[in-house]
Amino acid sequence: MDEKEIIEKVKKGETKYFAEIINKYKKVVFGHAYNFLRNKEEAEDASQEIFVSIFNNLKKFRGDAKISTWIYRITVNTCKNRLKQLQRLRGRMTEEIYEPGAEEKPSLVDRIKEKEEKEPDKSFASDEIKNTVYKRIDELTPEQRQVITMRDVDGLSYDDMARVLKISVSAVKSKLFRARENLREKLEKDEIL
Amino acid sequence: MKTGSECGRYKEMIMEMVDGEASAERAGLAKNHIVLCPDCAIYRDKLVKMTEIISSMKVEAPEYMETRIMAKIASQKRNSGFNFIPAFSTVVSAVVVIFAAFLIYNNKPAQVTVALAQPPAVKAVAEAKLPVAVKIAKVPVKHAVIIAASKPSAAVKNVIIAKAQEAVVPAVKAPSAAAASAPEIAYAPAMAPLTAPVAKAANVNTNSAPFTAAAPSNTMHAADADKITATPTVVITAVGYVADNLINVNRGECAKVRVQVAQQCEVKIIVYDKAARIVSVLLDQNEPAGTWESTWCGRNDGGSVVTGGVYPVYMQVGQSVAKGFIIVTK
């Protein structure tokens, strides 16, 4: 069954066909949510929120744009809003659990190197590098994190990104470049690059 | 190595080239620059490595996600519709509460009914075709009639009173005849002023006497008509009723309890409190046929003023029993 037919059926009240839309887009939606929010439970909650929002607003979808672009836009906006909420929450929590002298502990890279020297385990090192990259991505602004996730994780083209974000392609290039420069500098300091 | 600003110009091109988004011209420029600039070659390698690391972060959606989302949508769909069960239960609860409140405040015996549905006083007022706005609120179940004329003139008041008296007094004059007819008691609205003297009993709190009301003359004063609007409610029960049942003891107001006796029998009028303790025995003796009235001014048998609240009144005439209530305020 073609995607338009599925949408029409769902609009007419045949809810069960919405499962096909979920199946088709859950990887993109969950993947974006997970890489953006960096928390499995949060990503699941966000994915549910996104799909419920899609279902509730499906009647408003007129078919002018591609359904994939429309779904992706909802995903991006929902994740961005959720991240802002999380950051506010984390900010409050960090203030509460701050321990003086914590910055004097060996850096993550030092610990990774130390661990590698003692027990050379590539998979562990790989996970640790990933975790560091995640951590540095977390330090970016939501806008920078958004473009990096869209491009490098979700694999969107510049044109698609421009369509989703409703900005020009040159603006996309500019945003992406600044985001990558920022992240590269951080990872260079961590000696990952 | 070229200057930083010169390399900076190529970095965006290198990024486009790595992403596969550069035009042929820009890709060619970037490649040429990388050949000449080892730092930009390193930059390109770092960029490739970084994108590889990030793109390896793809995760699979959990299997249960579809089920979870569909369940959420289904529950949302169920909740969005009008739910009849809670609505119905709310309505039923409201009806039960209203009915319970009604029972509590009335304590009405079952046998009092239709005979008072169209009380003579109401008929009289209707027949008078008064030019003023007369509000008649009938509460059939409670058998209460509230008549309030909006600032009637003295002449109009006289007409109201005269018509009401004409309708009421025959029944009061001949209680036995009234008892023989349809209603068990005669309708005697509180607005009818008692022109006949009521014999006071020795007990300060208990005033009882045979009610021998003579028909009042039609030349009633306008001042008497003011009593009509001042009288709040008449609560009529099977064997008797409580008139002026809202009293303020600080202002010396008294409630009137009247019972109708068809033939000589034991008559009791007792005021209780909410805990069913006797507050005051207004009447407890054998009485001949007639209408008997007692007043209660909010004092117990010891002579102390009672606290504010609702006081049930128990009326017994022979085998017939009725209950009313008096609300005491301060």
C-alpha cells in the first residue's frame, strides 16, 4: 500500500494503519531523538510524543510537502524543545550535586589511556571514545547539536536540512561548519582527533 | 602552509567535499588546496574521522516502540470521546444528594399529598387578578407556599389578605369538617394573622391553647399586611405544621407549631436536637378536637437559650406522627 493511501485510511479513522507509518519512520525518529537527547528513556518518551503528535495532526497534513519532511520537522522541533527542558532540569541538578575539587580528577582521556595500557580492550576504548564524543556534542548549543545530528547521524542532505529548518542552504552550510569547528576543537583537546 | 584566513576560505569547501555536497568547481578547488596545504589535509582527515564516529552512533529503535505508541493512541482515542458512565454516575449522585437533602429537611410523612396542591390561598390570590406582580412559588412536595408581593399598595394588600382569609378561615373554623373532606388537615398559611387570642400556658417555653380563630374582618390594616412578606415559610405535615420555622433567638423570634386534632386524643409536640435529645416538650397531654398551637422561642426546658442549628420537631396526634424542623439562628 502506498504512503498516501495509508494516510488517507488513518485520516478516515482506521487507526491500525498508523502502525505502518510508525514502522517506517521509527528508526529515523528514535535515532534522532536518542542522538539528540542522549538518553534511551527520554528518547523513547520523545518518540512516543512525536508519533502521537503526528497522529493527532495528520488531518492537518495536506500533502504539500513530503510526509517524511513533515515527520522529520516534528521530530526535530519536539527533540529541541525536550532538550531545552532537560538542560534546565540538569542545570538545577548539577548545581545541587556539585562537588568542589571534582575538576582535579584525571581527565576522561587520561583514564581511557590508563585503562588501555593496563587492559588493552579495543571495544572498551571505542565505547569510551563514543561516550566522549557524545559528551562533547552535549556541550554544543541545541542548534549546533541539531545540525550535526541531522547531517551526520540521520544523513540528511543540505537541501533537506534547509527544508526542515526552513532556512537557506547557505545558512545550513554556515551553521554546520560552525558546529563542526566547535566540536572538532573540543575533540582535539580530548586528543580523540 | 598558507595563512589562516586563506585556509579558512577552503575549510568550508573541504567540508562540502567530505559531505559530497560540493559542486564540481568547489570540489576541485578544495582538492587542489589540500595537495598544497598539509594542514588542510589533516583537517580533512579529522573531519572524516569525526563524521565517521558520529555516524556510527546510529541506534535501533526498540521493538516494543510500535506497540507502546499504538497503545497510547488507543487510550487517547478512548479518553477523547464523551464518556457516558462517569456522566451518568455524576447525575445519579447529584439526584441522590438532592433527594437526601430533601428528606433530611422535610421529614415529610407520606400521606400528605394532593389535597394541598392548589391551596385556597393561592386560588384566592389568583382570582383577585391583582395589578401588581405577585410571586407565588409552590413547592408541591414540601407543601410550602411563599407569597411575596412586590411593594403592593395598602389597598392591594387588603385585597390579598381578605381573599386569603376567606379561603383559609372556613377550614380553620370547622376542623372536623375539613378533616372529613379530602385533606387530613386544614390548610392554614402562616400569613394568616391570628386574630383570636391564644391562651398562654404557665410554662414560659410552652404555649399551648385550643385555636379558636374567628374569621377576621376584611378591614385589616396595611400594617398587618406587612406580616405577609415577613413570614418566610409554612411547613405543613400530616397532623400539624411548623410556621415561622426560621427564628433568631437574639431578636426574640418564636416558631409556631400547630397540630390538628380531629377527636380527643394524646397530643405531643417535642423539640429535639440533632443528637435526638429532648430539648423542650411543648405539649404532652390529652386534648379535645381542634387546632392546637405551641410556640417555641429557642429555649430548652431549663430556660437556657439553645445554640444555633436545626432542631427537629416531633408532633404526635393520636396514632399519627409528623416531623418538622426549626432553624435557630443568632
